[in-house]
Amino acid sequence: MSSDAHLRAFFDRQRALLQREREEELARYALILSNSSQKLLEQKGLALGNLNVANVSVGLGGRTLVELERSSAYHASPIFPPHMFRPGDIARIEENSTALVKKRPSKSGDGAKESRENEGVVYKTTDTRIVIALDTSDSGGDDTELPERCRLVKMANTITLDRMDETIDQLERAMLPIQDSTASTKFTPTVTPLMRVLMGLSEVSDATPIKELTFFDDTLNSSQKEAVRFALEAPEVACIHGPPGTGKTHTLIEIIRQLTAVTPANPKPLRLLICGASNLSVDNILERLLALSASSKGDKLKFTRIGHPARVMATEGVLDATLEAKSYRSDQAALARDVKNELDTALNTLSGKGKGMKGKRPKGSERKKLWEEVRALRKEYRQREGKVVQSVLSESQIVLATCHSAGGRQLRKQSFDVAIIDEATQAFEAVCWIPILKAKKLIIAGDPKQLPPTVLSAPKREKRASLLTLKVPQPAKAETITEDLDEPHISGSDTDDADMQTADPIFEETVDVDDEAPVNVKKDTAAASDGKKATVSKLVPLRPPRSLETTLFDRLLTMHGSRVKRMLTVQYRMHKRIVTFPSRKMYNSRLRSHASVSSRLLRDLPNIPEDAEDDEDVLKTPVVFFDTAGCEYFERTEGDSDEGSKCNENEVTVVKNWVDKLITAGVLPAQIAVITPYQAQVTLLTSLLRPIYGLEIEIGTVDSMQGREKDAVIISLVRSNDKRSVGFLKDKRRLNVAMTRAKRHLCVIGDSSTVQHGSGYLKSWMTWLENNADVRYAGLD
């Protein structure tokens, strides 16, 4: 069971890791922006110069929307050059200058604050205009003056990290009440049984059995039905482990329908907060709900999508479900729009864009009076708009948002019966706590055997002494530590079942927990006062994570074991030969192919001509391995440093030859994906294949393909050297993603003599390919 010391160590470690991530984000941009000329920044797409303010208006939340366009006095074309500004990015509007961009102070541990004048979020981008949303205060001081001739500079984005920090602070205040004069003015969530279970203070409660459960979707397989039942019966938390292609989202939709409908198993419809690690994962669920709502004959589900309109999927149904669209259509929105129109008029007058102004801005007392009017109107608008927003949300049975967006002010006073987090294994634990603090029950879904969340700050080489300064109770009995604490830890990345290393008792470790494994909660018996044996629980205590890659999903499996997890075991994507190895090595041989996909090949595609007998060796082969061992197709490192990205020109040629064969046999470029672990190899592949096959053929890194699938997938492993070094090919989660993207055909190109020495897992994979794939000569004629 976790003690106060365990909790403090956990909170301190989370804050330290988040601060390290923030520093890395700021350092990257400080390095780019410092000592950089305007011309260089524009070439890199990090700045746009010589801009005019085209319009100033008010958006949702009273934010000032500033539309910027290229000045006709300095540019021949109004179309922006290529740039890196995307909706959601942080940008600063400043006076145009050809001088070097000064390095701005960044947030640091000593509390230094970064100036945010004229900084905002990129709201919308078009070929000729960029809209920036400035979150302007309506109290005190004059509003910041926008320069007549300005430029836009991209800034580091730490908003999500700041919100995660705030959430960890809130959680700490709730779990560890302290005497602080300022604490009473800060929001402190009420401790719930869910929070106690997640923090290791209480055991998971026994399931509440459901005798009669009628499924809305009869096509669910037995493992999906079991996962649905498990999620409904769990009082506090349920984890759904969804390996590739197992219908995880399909299962979540059934759970949502069960929780929101009145049934014998659910007498009262519940209110849900549905979140995801990305906008795409949230929109995928919303699209499924929209389809259900359209076909439903009874009462339709009422749901609202919270999120930046420019980052939401650009389909009519999804956009109509956004908070902004629903607020605009609300009956109460008319009064708010009247105030907004007055505010827009005043802001345009101040910027010289009003009727009859001809670019002249008011000055002196007139300008001061206008600013006072703007502040009063903005305050009134926010109040009226806030009532509209709360009215829309209060009528919504389901609210959808990213984990980060769930922490916005719109949901500040909202509470929910159940929070559902999709792709939880791709999200930092701290960001998952944002929706958790608003709910009584949690259902999370994901696959810890695929890639973890992206961490910018690689774990630093820390000394054991510094690690032990964390105030964590030490084990009573000394333990033998075989792991080198100076090496960065990647959970489950480069160890095989036979050579698993002993875990460091101080830091959180993830473990493989099967559904049939013993429950990870120990109980001892002790003599009670009445002479009977009393049960004493021994919960696995909370431990600080090694890195931000340790997700909430990972930690719950370590802490509570199979009591909180159910795994989906039938996959609907891969040919049975393709799924064999990942099933055995990553999923305890429990993942199997559904009959509808187990035997399908490229030959069965409708676009393959009937007279393709000459290409049977290509179209009827589910797994092909081009082994380059002995061919001396050595890798090359980009740049001067050995740490640069790797590429392999000869492997690119082998890839190109196989793509040619596939397309000659009738496979469409859009049905093929070429993936590789290294960005330098992606660049080479793109330069060779794009001129021939255009944009239809997909070329990218393994990471970019997570969650995706293609009929034919070609993997270029790149690594081939005399040192037998494989780099991050050791990360078996990355390789698991790579080999589970293919539906009908998987082609692997690599040097077995190098790759097999990387780890026990890689050796097993090379052996499996030799025995189960169609092994071909990789030499170039």
C-alpha cells in the first residue's frame, strides 16, 4: 500500500520529468531562434515577415482573433511561402525587423516567467491568411498594440505541459492535504474511490455482477463481449488491451451504448467524458457515434465535441457537433452575438480597419475611451457566452475531447459518471489525470506492446546517489540490482523473455500481465483478536516512473495486475502467417486471426487481373524476406556525427525493385506502404519512389504508421555494419508496430548477420523469418 512518502516521491518525479520535457521544448526553439536572421527563419518556415493586420475580431472565449496577410507593399504575391505554422501552434506577433531574433527568457525552475505579449495560438491557416487567437485579459492596463508592419514567429509550445503540471499539483493537494495559506484559493478535487485505487491506496473493488446483458452489436466476438462485460461490472477502473486489428474502437462503442442507454443492466443512463491521446482518436469515436445517431429510431445521443475547430476532422457531421457550432445555433446565443458585433466594430476601429478610417487609428483620449469600451464589452461577452456554453454542455450526455482539452475552462465545473480514454498507452500519465479528476469511474484502452508517447527529452544519465535522494522507503531486505542505472530505460524494449533484467525497486517498472495470470495483489493472514485469521492486504506501492514513457496503463498493470485488464484476442487485419510471430512473442500466443482474414492474400484483391498467373510468386506469398547478409549493403550515417540518422542506398534499390514487381502484378500504389525506422531512409525512398508513383504510395517512419494499415507493407531495416550495432531496432515495440501494419503481404529487407545480434527478440525474429518466410536473394543484378 502506498504511503505519503510514496505519493510525494511520485509527484516530485512527475514534476521533474515534465520540467525536463519543457526545458527540451524551449531549448530546441531557443537554439533555432537565437542568432538567426529573419531570412534564415523564413527559409526554415519558422517565421513570416512583412505582414499586415487584415482584420481583428472576437472568437469563442472572448479571444481576440487577428488575421494576418502578406503586405502588397513588400510582396508580389499574397500567397504565403512554405511554412511550419499549423493550427494549435504557439506564435508571436511582433514588429517586423531584419535584425537577429533575440532569445527570449524561458520558464525555469527558479520561477522566471516568459513574457507572452502578443503571443497566441494559430487558429486557422489558408494560402493567403493566418489567424492568431490572442487570449487578451479584460482587466487592467491597455491592450497590447499590434504593429502596422509585423512578422509572425513560431514559439515553443508548453501549454500542454503547463496544464499537466497544474493537474499534478491539484492531485497532490487532494491526496496530501497541507497547511498552506494559498491552498484555499486553488482548486482541489475531492478524493474519490477511483483516485485511491489509481494511487495504490485501496484495492480494486470486487466486480458488480450483471446477470442479464443484451448486446447492441451481435457481431462482437467472445473476447470483445467479455471486455464489455468487464468494463460495465468494474466499480472503479477497467483496462482494455487492444492488440493491432482487434476492434478496440468497436468495443468502446458498445460500452458507450451500454452506459448511455436504459437497460436492465444499466437502469440509469450515465454521463460520459470520452477522451483520446490525439484529435484523430477522438474524431474516430465521434464518427462512429454520429453513424449510430443517424440510424437510431429512438432518442438520439446528445454529444458535444470540445476542441480547436481547425484541428477537428473536417467533415460536416463532426464540425456540427463541435461546441463552437452548437453554441452558435443555441437559442441563447443571439444576445451574445450582439455584444460580439459591437466588440468587433470597436476592435476594427482601434486597428484602423473600421468604416471610413482609411487606415488611420484613433489617438489620445479617444483611443483610451475605446479601450475602456472594449474591456467592458469583452467582459460582458465572456459572461453571456459562458452561459451559452454551459447550457450546451449541461444538455450533452456525452462530451468528447482530447485529454488536454478536457482541462479547458469550458469543463471546469462539469462532472461525469465515467471517463473513457482511448489510446491511453500513447499519452503521458499526467495528461490522463485531467479527465480522471472529473469522473467517478475510468475505462482506458490501448496496447502497451506498441509505441509509447513521444518524449522529447531522452532520459539523462543519472547517478544512483542522485536517484536515491527521492524520499521513497527502501526495501527492508537488500535486493540485487543487475540493471545499469546509468543507461536510459525503455520499458520492454530490448530484453527477451529469457534474459529479463531485475527491476530497480525504486522506480516504476512495467510487467507483462496476462489475463490468466495470478492477481498482482498479495494477502497475508494474521491472528485477529477473536482468534480467527484476518486478511491483511499488501498492495504494490506507488513508485516514481523512470521516464514519461511509463503510462498510466503500464502502471495499473504493475500495481493491480489482471484484476483491471481484459485483452481482445481476435484480430481482423492480418493474414495468419503475418500475425504468428507478434502473437507468440508479444501477446503470449493469444492473438489469432478471424476466419475472414486468416487466408486472404494480394491475389484476392478485386483490382488484381484474373490472368495474373505469371505473378503468383508475388501475389500468393504472405511473408517475404530479402536477406542482405553477405551482400555488403552497409548503412551510412547522415551528417558528421555517428549519432545522425541512418540510411542504406542498396536497400532502397531492393525496395524499389519489389514495389515495381507488386505494381506490375496489379497491386495499386495506394495499397502499398514502405516504412523504415530511420528518417534519412525515408528521404532516400521518397526521392526514388515519388517521381515514379506519386503521392499515392505511402512512405514514412514506423512511428508514423501506428494505428494504420495497408494491404502490402515493405519494411527496410537499414542497419548493416561490422560492429553489429542495431540502434533502436532493439525496441521490440517499434518492430511490433512495423510487422503488424500489413493485411495481406509483408516484405522485410535487412541484414540478418547484423540484426540477429541486437537482442534475443531480434534473433528470434530472424530465425522465424528463415523458417516461415519466402527467403530471397537480395543481391542486385
